Amino acid sequence: MIPISGQEKKRIAFYIARSEGKGSYPERRASMLAHELRQETEIVFLCGKNSPPAPDGFRSISIIGQAALPKTLAVLKPDLLIRDSGSTTQEDVETITKLVPSIIHFDDFGDGGNLADLVFQTLYMDSNEEVPDHFVIGTTSFFPDEEVESFREIGLRQKPAGPLPHLVISFGDEDEGNLTYRALRHMLQLQIPLKITILVGEHYAHDISTLRIMALSRRNTKIISPPYSFAEVCSTADVVLCSSGYMPYEVAVMGIPCVVLAQNDFELGLAFPKEKHGFIHLGLGRKVKQSGLLNAVMEPLLHESLRQKAVAKQLSLGLGDGKDAVCEAIRYYLEYPKRKLGGSTGKETSRMLH
């Protein structure tokens, strides 16, 4: 592909930082976008204390301290900043608007999002409040990685008859509330034969040996530590039990019955993983009762009609085709920077994406 407008390549700076409710998806999304745009743009990753490493083959710059981001941007002079670092403040973004012609944020619930040129709120809340014109709210901006894509609609395929139904438990990268432990403790009381696989996150903040000891007390129960393919393991599942951030989006692409527990109040407020989209949402994980969890897990295993209904709802959403639209928005703001050439506002791009 030729550079934007046939001129010298425009420069994109990515700033990704780990934040609640997102797990590892933001870094995978950034990697997918970077690979898609690398032939037509120059890409640099800015890596702070809480940032994942830059994808292989891409230039990175280390930044240390709160003031380092604007200082680095002042020197780097990117044409566009793509930021996925949690909620931002108005003061923070106001400084950056003086340094970068175009700014795109992902999942920003702070006041700083009001000053960005475009905000993709892929994680979204149930709210009746009016949304700013430059916010794109909902699932249209979601796209899975190649591994999840390779198992698209796996829930529709006829599974070979096996001796045991399979439950996969995964509560993300850190699992701050240790819902892995809570869920496994409850599942140990289940008398029905069931294969259980627990996927422990890369930054699991608790004692994994406790999980391993618990697993030894129950047949067909396995603890798996990274590296592993979340999608590949889930593709063999009859039910997935997970947190309510980005995992339900990936599960819905595959079409697998899914029980959801929220890690915190932020996750509890997210609007996507609800019954109308094919999920069983049990609320805050720290408050879930054993009987409620066991019943929710067993429902799609014992009732085929419920399983089919859940899968149909998930797959009817048509998730996973957002990459082209997001890339077109990026190209648009490279071509028509709001603080440089004027041009259209985020409102027009928002209309294009809805």
C-alpha cells in the first residue's frame, strides 16, 4: 500500500497501558491495528510502567513518570496518538491536544475522552445519558484476533460424543478478586461428572499452589498456566465461566454458552454480557452463591434447547468485523487532522461507523 495521500509516511504513536476490565485484549488489538497499517504508516509504541511490550518488529520508546508521555510526544511529533490506557483526565488530554494533531482513545470513561477527536467505547455501560457525537458506542468496533477468528461459530458445529462435558474457567490476566479460587471451590461440590479446565492469567496475583491442591481433590480437573491459547481451549468447552470485560466478546464470536461473574463495580456496569445477548450474568463474583453458580453452569449442559438459544443469541450479534471500520477512521484522522487542516469532526466519522 502507498502512504496516505501518496506523501511521506504519517507517524502513529500507540500508548497502551493495562487497566481494569480489559485483560490482554487492548495489547492484542493494538498489535492487529499496527500490523494492518504498518505498510502505509510509521508506527511507534510508547511503553510506560504499566504497558505491555511492543509487538515484535515495531519500534518502541520507554517512558517513565506521568510527565514523560507529553514530553515524548513533543519530541516524537506523531500525526496521530492511539491511546488505550484507561480513563483519562481533562488536564492530561488538554496538554496532549497541543502536541498531536489527532487523538483516538479506546474505552475512556474519564473526562479526558471529551477532548479526544474520536473515542471507541467498545466496552460500554447501560446509560440514558446523551453521548458526545465523537463517541462510537457498542460492539461495532470489536474485532477478534486470528486465534479466536479461527474458531468462529464453533458452537454450531456438531461435537463428537465424549465421556464428559467440559467447563473452562478464566478470569483474566490478574483476577484481582481471585474469582478463580471462589469458582473452583464451588465447583468442587458438583456431584455430576464434569471436566474442568482452569486458565490462570499471566499476572495472576494469588497463590497458584492453592488452586493446584484443590484441583487434586477432584478428578478431571486441570490448572493451566501461560502460555496457552484461550481460544483453542475454549473451542473444546461446553460452557465457559469468565469475567465480564472482553472475554464475553470473544466467547460470543465462537458461540459458546457462557456464565459471567463481574470482578468489580466497573465490570458489573458493563452492558454487553447480559441475557439478551446470550449470557448468564450472575453479578458480582464475590457475592455469588454456590447454588446459583452450580445451577447456571449446569443449565446449558442439561437442557439442549437452552444451549442452542444462548448460542443463537450470541451469533446473531454478528461480532468481529470492526477492524476495517477502525482502520478507516484512523486513516481519516491521519488525512484530516482536526487541529491542523480543519476538516470534519468526529461526529461525521461516528456516523460512518454506526
